[in-house]
Amino acid sequence: MISHILPEARRFEEEEGNKISSEERPLFHLTPKIGWMNDPNGFSQYNGYYHLFYQYYPYTKKWGPMHWGHAISKDLLRWEYLPVAIAPDTNPDAGGCFSGSAVAMDDGTHLLMYTGVVKTDDIDNDTFIQTQCLAIGDGKDYTKYEGNPVIDINGIPEGLSKYDFRDPKIWREKDGTFRCVVGGCTTDRKGRILYFRSNDGFKWEFISILTGNDGSLGTMWECPDFFELDGKYVLLTSPQDVMMNDRHFSGNITIAKLGTFDEEKGIFHEESEQLPDIGIDFYATQTLLAEDGRRIMTAWMQNWDSIVYTEKDIRWFGQMIVPRELSVRDGKLYQQPIRELETMRKDPVIRKNVLIDDRIRLDGVSGRTIDMTVNIRPESENSYRKFEIRVAEDEDRYTSLIFRPRGKNFEFNRTHSGTRRAVIHMRKYSVPENGGEIKLRIILDRYSVEVFINDGEMTSSNVIMTDLSANGISFWAEGRAVIDVEKYDLSFD
């Protein structure tokens, strides 16, 4: 029997999603066509396009039975919506099609690998048994594999939870074989990353536990990604329920681990760990290896700890970060906005050696869709104690970016951005600096602020829902600082 679930979702998003104008969305950040969005899925190149799927519930702005929304782009900035790709309409995924990934096949098809979930009453009404499933398609329409699930709990070691086994990330090796990593968890809630191999993408064998959590870094590790970059292996994953310490924020976070890989044993040996993003809204990273050799990353620019932060009259919830090019330098993961963003730059405003000893605005420096780099330095040794940039500013509202050189900390603060919700509004973190000097590249796109610190050594991703009429930018120093500003408007015109 053919299910009505997918056709109904496609019909609903076509009828209702088309009522949302482009002016009601970010200019170049992907949002759902309508309704709810969370994790990016299936980030891949196929038939000349970048494909980005996402966890999707079109009917409301709340999490529900998960579908896969779908959009394509030639440049990762201009997005075209395609119909819902898959929906919870078969026995292995009746409770939802959770996160996963995609790869192009030799026969010209596009293979999606995702987590199918089935609701169970074993523990409580919110518990799902989770298995790994496949769908095959042509870039628009996809058919579930009749052999689903292709990996279930019987294919992994004993002692792992059948309720926390999700988010497969698939890739192809140079010899044409397939690999994937999947997030897992022991029955006592210690995260594991599981490593699998396949000759054809359909029949999978468990190889090893790639790495795991001793309990000091949250519980379940979601959304794993594993790849080699600039001579190091990188593991990205999103631990849940982390307790605050000197290195991590509490709650649901994303971490990057760098190290080496014993391919014969399938074991990752960690050498360093970092937060890839110190903002409030960043979770569930996914990367692709582009045809031009770049490793490009996307992520959900939201977080489970701040999902109430929305506006009633906007019919979508959730957006992705601007895609970022990754590199490893000096044992650290660096991020830069994709170079395609520079093609959107218009009307440059460049100011050099501007003394800041009070609050000022600069002619031509304003807007809510901009790319602005600010180099900050002391006028003389130890001549300023605090520096603030306010964006999305009017008489009543603003969002602050603050740097204190003595404490070497960067602060994002949206307390005065106009929200009426008591969610997380401020985040501080220690950042590298050099004698009071720091470089901030600030990307604004209507409802977000992304900051790239010291050429991408650290980033901070944050949502703001300030009314778009608030477009002022000001600079202030406690003491005396000197800045260089390079600002561009961003548009597709």
C-alpha cells in the first residue's frame, strides 16, 4: 500500500511554504521552506549541485515526526527548495527519519543513509528503537531500500543501547569502498563512535569502536563526522548533557578532536580537543569533501537549549550557518566563510586608524546583511580595557560583541536584542590575542551574527530575532583603541 504521508507533506509545503516571501527569510542562510528545521543531513555534491537535506517537520515550528527537507545550490548561498525527500512511512522508520548523510553511487544514483526510528513503550512514550536505513534516488525523488534496516543493534557489540544509535555519516574511500561512523551509547549513557565498512553501500559490517567517552564529556555523542585534513584526522561530534568545566559549556555542545588514525585496528587516537564554535547557537555539524578539494562544513545555527527563541509571526524555525571552509594549522581547526561569499560583496567602506575613545558611528557602516572585518589594537600599551561593537542597533535594541584584552575574553551578548524569552543571551570565552590586538570578521544576515576571530581560529555563531529596522552599528572603548574597518554590503544584485 502506498503511504499518503510523503505526498501530503509535499503538498502542504508547496501550498503554505510559497506564501513566505524571501524578505521574511535570511538572504543567504538556509531555512526550512516552512515549519521546523534542525540537523543538517545528506550534505553532498550530486549531478552538478550541492545538496543539503535537513531534519524537518513542515506542519508546525516544533519538533515532530522527522521528515527530510531538501534544498540545492550551485554556490552554497542561493538555495532552491526541492520537495520533501523522505518521510516516516515504512515500518523501520514509522517514528521518524532521523539524521544521516548521502553519497553519489557509480550507477548515477544518490544514496541516502539515515536513522529509522520506531516508537516503543519499553521505557516511556518518548523512547525510540534506532536502526540505520537507506533510500535511493535521482536527486529529487527517493525510494526506501526494501532491505531496511541495513544496520541494527544485532550488528554491534553487546552493552550498547538500542535507543541511542543514530546519525550515520557515510563516505567513500579511494578504492571505491564505503565507510560510515554512527553515534552510539552504552546502556549507562557513555557515548561511543562506531565504525563500519561496506563494499557496496548496502551490506555493512562492524569494524570497531572508533573512540568513546569515559563519562567526563556528557552522555550520547550525536552527529559524528570523521575525515582526514591537512595531515590530521578530525572527529566532529555533538555530546549531550555536558557539565560545565574549564574547556566546555554545559548542555548540548559540539567538539572537534584532532589526532591520528590506526586504520588497521579502526582506532582514533586523540591528540587535542577544541570547541569549534563558542557561540550560543551551533550544533550538529556535517561536512563534505567538495569536488575542488575543499572540506566544507555546515551546522544547525540553533541549539536545544535555546529553541524557544523565535517570533510568532515568522512561519519557519531554524537556519544553517554560512558554510565554512576548514583547515588544520598548528594543531588547530580553522574555519573561514566559503570564498563564494566574497562574490556578494558590494559598496566597500574602508576606514583606517580610527581612534575610539567614546561611542561613535562611522559613515556608511550599518546594515543587517554585511561582511565586516574590524582590526582592534591599543593606541599605546595597555591603553584600553574593554572594546564593544554593537550591531542591529536602534534606540532601544542592540547586540554586543565585547573584547577585554586583560582577561583575553570575547563576549557575545544579545540581552538587549528585543527578545521576550529568558533563554541564554550571553556567552564568554577566552580567546587568543596579541598585546591587545584582535581581528573580528562579522557576518550579519538579518537574523544571525557569525564572528570569525583571528582569521577563523575561533568562531561564534548566534541567532538574533531583532526587528530588521534596527540596522545601526557603533563602536566604543573604555580607554583608547585604534581600529581598521572594512565593510561590505552583501547582495545577489
